[in-house]
Amino acid sequence: MLRVTDLASFFLLLIVVGCTTIPTYSTDHALHVSSGLPVNSSAHIRQVVAKGPQRIIVLLAEFPDKNHTTSIETIRNTVFVEVDALYQEVSYGLMWIAGDITDRWYRVQTPLSKLDLQQWTSWQKEDMRTFVREAVAAADNDVDFGNYDFVIIVAAGKVWPNARCDYGVSRNDTASPLKGLVVNENSDIGTYAHELGHVLPSNYKPFGGCGLPDLYSYELQAKNETSNVWIGPWDLMAGSWNLGFCAWSRFTLGWLTPEDVLMGPAMPIVVNLQPLERDSGTRMILIPLNDTASYVIEVRRKMELTSDYFLPAEGVLIYSVNLDKKSGYGVLRVYDGEPATKTLEDAPLVVGGAFEDQENHVYILVADINGQGFTVVVSSSKNSDTDGDGLEDWLEVTQYGTSPLKVDTDGDLWQDSIDLSSRDSTMPNGPIIITVLFSLLVAVLMMKRRLVFSTRKCREEFRDAWLSARDEIGSLNRLGFDWESAKPKPL
Ligand SMILES: [Ca+2]
Ligand SMILES: [Ca+2]
Ligand SMILES: [Ca+2]
Ligand SMILES: [Ca+2]
Ligand SMILES: [Zn+2]
């Protein structure tokens, strides 16, 4: 009994010694956590260019051989309510739409049947300019075009939507270029918004500060094949079925200042990236590679009351920007985080996701979730060990499932490098606690038993003593012992 109790105590001692030898961590490897300010703030501060009210005149135009079927009220609602709301949202309230719509449909002179306006490849032709010229001329006496920044010509019938920074058409009241778009009476909000995106004031130099480039493939479109091969649903300029704008588009229109991350000795850099749909926090990481090429990292969330609500997936989106490419030839290309599927709908990375560009030494890891945002680590080396626990960031994220930012991911006092269950805070502490409790229980039981035994022994001894005393008294009585004379006498 005694032996077992001693063993339990010994075991307890071992555990206590074991607990006190858990390694303590040095603070030498303090994380470089970005402050949220641009690492290189001078490089990419952009003017807000598409700012305040954008004054638009909506000009309704029909043909001698094609009358309209859509009401003025429907079109007014599309432009001044729906498109306006979309742009207010994606611009974080920096831009909105103002203006007027003509109170009737103006009739152009040339019949639709005489104009080739319905094929994508032909919109640049003289026919489109003829239509625009005739529509503007028909309304010119009623509309002061000098009061507006853009014209939206809504055509009856199936006219191919397009936009131009200058249609090359003169007007009575102003000499400024006729900037605007042509849509048709059946165009949806996405089409209006896409075409308007081509002419809003921007920082996109190839277009001379006018609008955003097309992000789908002109070559594939010309072949009538699926043309949205680089962006998927992540930007309206790649199509019109999804209404969101990526960070690069918002940045190019001046609504967003990125956190510039320069590759170099300050690596790795940790950024808490907030959802693009939010109107505060770091929402865009820009990694410039040279004057024209860069990577962009953003977080996309299906946030209610935003154009991203219907996105097919959520997470960290990474894409390349190549300003040497022309509009329609791959200015932006999204990295497919799920290359097993051809679609880019599943492109975003989640925690554990990794991106590498070995040629340019760019390594991006999604280290952790951070509220609605994500913690992203950008490094110039695959061997970096941000938290200094002896495990490389890359392996922690892609293989071990531990945090590259925490020495002890699950906070159980055992560091990642020796914790066999680094994401389970009950392991190995759970079994240890159970063993300790069990040992305590055994010890208590043993001690209790010893007490019981000693009590019993004491009782037995007392009984023996009492019995022998009784026997003694009995034999004295039998011998006629004089108890009275044996009493002590008073002095
Ligand atoms: Ca995919
Ligand atoms: Ca590490
Ligand atoms: Ca770690
Ligand atoms: Ca641990
Ligand atoms: Zn376009």
C-alpha cells in the first residue's frame, strides 16, 4: 500500500517536472506586422478621379424601321436608380450618377436595316458613328450637351452595346469630345455599368485617363467562343453577368489606395487584409514587379447589400496585372486556387492556400482568418520562418496546418515543432490532465486506506488492552482483593 502511494507521488513529481520543462519562447522573432499604412506610400497614391456626380444625358433613339418597346420610366430607373446605386456602392460613396433623360424617343434618319450595328466586330465601323451622329443631331436643339459629362444613347432594337471616349461627333453647344456609350433598350444593368466603366475618368494610362480596359479575350470573342477566360466572375469588365469590381479596377478609378508591398529584405510581410466590399481597412495589396507588372491580392466576401452578394465563392483572390497587354488581351489574370477545375469561380484561396512565382520570388500564404478578412503573408523566399519556431512558413501553411505567425498555434503551451496535434489544444494536455487526476485519486485512496487501517489497529489494540484489563480485574476479584483498602487515603 505504501509502495503504491509512493509510486503515485513519484509519477506526480515526474509530471510536474515535465510541465516545468516545457520550452519558453524567445521574442527574437517578433513579427513584422504591417501597420495598415502603405509600406511604400509614395508609389501608388492615386487621385480619386471618378469622383462626385457624373452628369449623364440619356438620349433615347429609335429607327424609321424599328420603334422602341421599352418605357422611358424603365430606362430612367435602370440608369438613375440601379446603375447609380451600383456605382455608389463600388466607389465607397465617392461617385454617383446625376443627369437627365430625354422626354421622348428621337428618330434617326437611317433605317436599322441599312446599318450594321448588331455584330460585335462591326461596332467600330462607320455605321455606329452614323447612328450616333444622327441621334445626337435629332436631340441637339432640345439638349444642351455642354451640361453633361457623358451621353448614354439607348437604341431601339438589338444594337451591340459599346463605349467610346470620343465618338467624333460635334454638337451645337460644346466642343468637348462626345464621350459615352450606346446600349439598347433591352440592355441590363450590368451592360450599362460595364460600358460606363469604359469611359469614367481613370488612372489607366493606355486609354489616356478614360475608363477601364476590357478584361475578356477579344480573340475568343471574335471566334464566338467563351471569352471570359482570365477573370471569371471577379470583375464587371470581364462580362456583365456579375456586377462586382475587383480592387484593381477600383484603384484605377481612384477609389482605393493599396498597401504597396515591395519585395526585398523587409520580407516576410504580414497584412491583415479586409474584404473589398468594406469601406475601411487595408483592402488591396499591390506587389509591383516592375513599371508595368504587378500582383494584386484582395479578399472577396458575399456581403449583403453589395454587388458581391451573388459571388460563387469567397476568399483571397490573387491576380497579375500586366499593363503591357492591350485591352482585351489579358491585362488582368486571376490565379486559379483550384486548378483542378477549369472555372475561375473557385479561384479564391482560403486558410492554407499558397501561391508561388519562383521566377519573381513572390510567395503568398493565407495564414489565418481574421474576422471577415484574412491574414496574408508575402515573402520573397519559400524558406522564411516568420514566427521563428523552426518550421518554415510554407510548410506550416501547406503541410502542417499550423500558423506561420504563432509559435504555439493551439495555445496549449507545447510549441508547433513538438506538438503532434498542433491544432488541438486538448492534445497532449488532455491525457496529461487525466493522468494527473487519476494519480491524485489513487494517492487519496491510498492515504484514506492507510488511515482506515491505522484506526482499525488502534481499536484492536484498545480492545486487547481492555480485555486484558478485564481479565486482570476478574482474577483479582477471584483472589478476594480488597478494593476498599486499595483506595487512596486522604492526607
Ligand atoms: Ca478552378
Ligand atoms: Ca514557423
Ligand atoms: Ca508556427
Ligand atoms: Ca501547441
Ligand atoms: Zn467592354
